[in-house]
Amino acid sequence: MQQKVLLGIFAHPDDESFGPGGSLAHYAQQGVDVHVIIATDGIAGSVDDQGRLREHDSLAQVRSAELARAALALGLKSIWSLPYRDSGMRGTPENQHADALIQQEVDQVTREVLFYLHRLAPTVVVTHDPFGGYGHPDHVRVCEATTAAFFLARTRANGPQKLYYSAFPKDLIKAAIPLMRLAGKDPSAIGRNRDINLVEISRWVTPVTTTLDVRAALPAKQLASEAHASQYNGGPSWLSVVPEQVRHWVIGREQFTCVYPAVPAGERDLFAGLPS
């Protein structure tokens, strides 16, 4: 029987945990070989406690160490890094750094990703959606490069079989926006740096084809998220205004858009339809 292999390709250290970490842990617990590629060093992230830098020369080193601990918590088989600098959020000075991911040609990043697709031979690939989740330009670039590399890799006999984007039901975000306003919070400026616009995000269409029940893997996801201590602040702040029962339902399920092949809505397994 051929070993199942899942590859997650993400922009920053912590994207693998704060994003579909429950799904990665879920499949690792089932014996799937789960690998992760991180495209940037995360150096443009913020730090709530400068003491975290005491034993390291830079935030990039801090986040690398955090990623290693998160990988253990999720049960990853391996983690790999591309040689790029965190570009920062849209419109920030970090966007212009010569080593920033968004300053690189898409073809170059695609070739980097393609190398790992050939090397790791994943069955299923998971990455960011075309909007970058919350609009981060690095997420968008990783989506572009991964999508191109996926279809190039499919020309080989052992190429990947399925490609997924992370997804989220925008109806819930739309419902949370007026609740945030009632609670005195500005939904257009959330997050640690108030640079995430929930109103804008609610307008982006990311159709859900696939929903995984990851409740059994939530302890692993929580440990992995907490491993990214320099960035973790307890989870998405907007979820705090959602009724507790709904919040637990959301946290226990992770959702995706199947990009290739076409699948009917209601899929419950990233490996559905593939040889067992």
C-alpha cells in the first residue's frame, strides 16, 4: 500500500499552527507522513515581550525555534524553509526589502516549491487561498507559486493528486462584524497591530468544499499554537464575540477549497477519492 503524504506550504512560522494545524495533526495521528514548507523567516512579525529576544540575535531565530517546537506538537515528519525574508503586511516598509518574498519573481519561487514537490512526492498539497487569508502579500505569493508548482508537478507519474486552499465561511465573519461593533470593537482594525480588516475579508469569496472534524486533534493544535509564543495571543479576537456554542463548533472544524480535482461540496477527507 502506498504511503499517504500530506504537504502544507505556508508563508510564515505559525501559519501551519494558527491555520490548518488541527488538520495537520489529525492526519499525522492517522499515520500520514505530514511535511511542512515555510517560505519566509517571519522577521517582520511583532513581539509583545522583548525578553523573548534575549537568547537570540533576531526575531527570525526566535521564530525558527518556535517552529521546531510546534512541529513536534503537530507530529510533523519534517519541516523545510525557503530562503526568503518576511515581507510584512501590505504597505509597510518591509515590502521593499530586496530579500522579501514579494520582491522575488514568481517563477523563481515556483521552482523552489517544485523542487520539494519532486523530493517529498506528496499525495495532497495544502496552502493559502488567493486572498492570502487576511490579505498578507506573502500568503498570496505562496498561493501563486504553490498552485503553479502543483500543476507542473502533475506532469510526473508520482505527482500530487489533490490541491487545497484553506477556507473559511464568510457568513460567520459577516455575522461577527455587527457584534464586534456592539462590543465597542472596530472590525476594520483587529489583531495585535490592528492591521487586519475584517470588513474587507468578509467580502472575499472562498467557497468551502471540504470540512474536517479536527476535535480530537485540538490539544495538539493548541500546543503548537502556544509554541509560537512570540506571536500567540489566544486565537482570533473576533471569535470572542461569537456565542460559545458556535465558537466551539468553528474551532473543531477546519475547512478547505479543493482546487483540483473538482469535488462535490460536503467532502470530509482530504484523501477522499484516492487509492487507499
